[in-house]
Amino acid sequence: MDGHALILTFVVLGSGFTFFAHSSYSPIHLPTRRYHYVDIPMNFTQARDYCREKFTDLATIRNLEDISMLNRPTMKKDLAWIGLSDDVKSWKTALVNDANSWRWSVTEQTSKTNYSNWYMGEPNFGGGKQVCVGINVYGGWTDYICSAAKKSVCFDTNANGKSYVFISTEKTWQEAQAYCREYHTDLALIENAEDNEAVRSLNAQSIAWIGLYRVPWTWSDKSSSNFTNWASGSPDNIDGDEHCVAEYLDSKWHDTPCQDENTLLCHEDGKLKSILRVKLQSDADLTDEAVSTKILQQMSTLLTKQGWTDFSLRWNIQPRKLKEVKAAGSDCGVK
Ligand SMILES: *[C@@H]1O[C@H](CO)[C@@H](O)[C@H](O)[C@H]1NC(C)=O
Ligand SMILES: *[C@@H]1O[C@H](CO)[C@@H](O)[C@H](O)[C@H]1NC(C)=O
Ligand SMILES: *[C@@H]1O[C@H](CO)[C@@H](O)[C@H](O)[C@H]1NC(C)=O
């Protein structure tokens, strides 16, 4: 509900304004967002810039209700960009601290020392699903699908720093993390070449999980929705070059090269105006500021209980209505 301009009109009638406190009142569901398709093929960055200029941003899609609001016209391309992308520069080359960057399980933060020891060609987000890291017998790191069963390395913290423990029972990355957190400090944290050698030396013949992972994909408007509507098999990161997302005719999502030219789906917030008319029994003098303030407070409480945030209410009695106030009612503008 952030930043929406809303106009509520209260029609006030009769006696006593206990309406707010006692009336059974159906929840207010105003549209909070509008979607716009744009039939101009362009690449992902151009699409994002276009949506930000004309509307709010490339579309964030938060739930099935959002999908039900989509009303796609016939367009030049079957794929339309949405606001989801995986920021390659935050995980592939430089060590930066971004939403999609590598993090250590124990801190849930990017490395403090910037040490890494990726095996050749890694990380590659293979198959669009590899976001958990294992170490090989040479000490090199590779990203794998987190649900793969592997041996693992936990660590303990002690007076001398870290000591590592090799776990030979194969587990998924999440199971290994839970195990290490229960019986040790966490999955292995590796901060320098010495740490890496200590872990490597425990691992003679296989791949073992370490504590490195990342969360792929971020919404262009930085919103934290984790709703997904991937097409079956997607994301698949074919050719290792599919880091932006577009929806197909059936609203399902496909990872796609960011440089492709697709049509776009933008969303628009903050310029919505809705009129809500409610009836309120009252014989109070609504031109009395104490009375009108009290009504606004009650209305505010009611809307807050319904999950509204970031709104403000104010009276806006129209001059032509003033005469009718005692007999019939008044308008209350909510903005
Ligand atoms: C790690 O890299 C970041 C970004 O390049 C840099 O700001 C920071 O100083 C580096 N930290 C260390 C300990 O080298
Ligand atoms: C999405 O996030 C919410 C709240 O952070 C969480 O409760 C829910 O389990 C998450 N859903 C998925 C599919 O990760
Ligand atoms: C999109 O096109 C513009 C202009 O040609 C270019 O500068 C930009 O790098 C392109 N973006 C992508 C993701 O290919």
C-alpha cells in the first residue's frame, strides 16, 4: 500500500459515529498496482529504463492475484520482460556485496577477506540451479545444485581460531548446514589460503560441501517477493547466458539472455486513485474539529488493522455539502 493516493468518501448520516468500532465491515481491497504491457521490443536494461521512466519499474509479480490482473494484448514478441534478473557481476567475477553475491553460512554475509579459490570456469550457475559450493581434492571450489548429496566439512571456533571436521555421511547442502550448526559452529568458513589448505587436506577423494552459498535473482524494484512462476524446466541457464527473466503467453517465466529484444511488462504504483464510499450513522456536528479528528483517528485505526501502511487521512468537506451535513452527511477525503 506504499505511497498510494486514495480518496475515500464518507457519507455521514443519522446519529452516533460508532460505525467504525462496531460495524461489521468487509475488508477494503483496492487495486494497489497496475500492470502495463509495452509492445516495443528492446533489451533488458533498455526495458528497465523505459518502465522506470514511464511507470514505476519493470514488473514485480508477487502472487497469483497479480498474475490474474495481467491482461496481455497481442504483441510483436511472445516473451515480455519482467523485473527479475540475476546480477552476474555480483557473483561471477568481482567480490562484491550484493543481493546475489556469495555468502558464508556462519555470517550470512559476503567474505570479509575477499579470499576465493574457484576451480577453472567456476562459478557458472550451471543449469540455472547451482548456488551451493563444494571443494574438490585440489582445494578448488565449484557451485553445485544444493539438493545433491555430498560429504561436507564443518568447523569449530576455538582459542586458536578455526578447526575443521570432515563429515563423510553424504547430505544435501541444507542438511549439512543443519548438522554442522547443531554439532559444530557451522559449515566450513574459509577465509584465506591456509584455511583452504586445512580443509583440502581432510578431503582426499571427493567433493565436500563448504559454507558458501548465494541467493539468485533480484527484483528490479528491490522488493523481496519470493513468489515464483517458472515454466517447467526453467530456469536452465542454457549456454550460461540466461540471467534475465521474461514471461511467456501463459504468464510462466523463462530465463533469457539479457541482450535479447523482447516486449515488456511494467508496473505502476503510487498514482492510483480510488473512491470508497461508506455510510456512517451520526448526528455529530462534523464541522466541529474535535469530532472530525476523532472520526479520522477511528478510520485510521480501522485501516491499519486491515494492513494498510503509509497512508494519511484528512477531511475535505465540500462547501456545497456543508448545508447537508446535519441532515444528511459529509465527504471525507483520504489521501
Ligand atoms: C574486498 O573487496 C572490496 C571490494 O572490492 C574492497 O572494498 C575491500 O577493501 C576488500 N577487502 C579486503 C580485506 O581486501
Ligand atoms: C517466502 O518468504 C516468506 C517470508 O519471508 C516465507 O515465509 C516463505 O516460506 C517463503 N517462501 C518460499 C517459497 O521461499
Ligand atoms: C542494451 O542496449 C544498449 C544500447 O545498445 C546497450 O548499451 C546495453 O548494454 C544493452 N544491454 C544489454 C543487457 O544487452
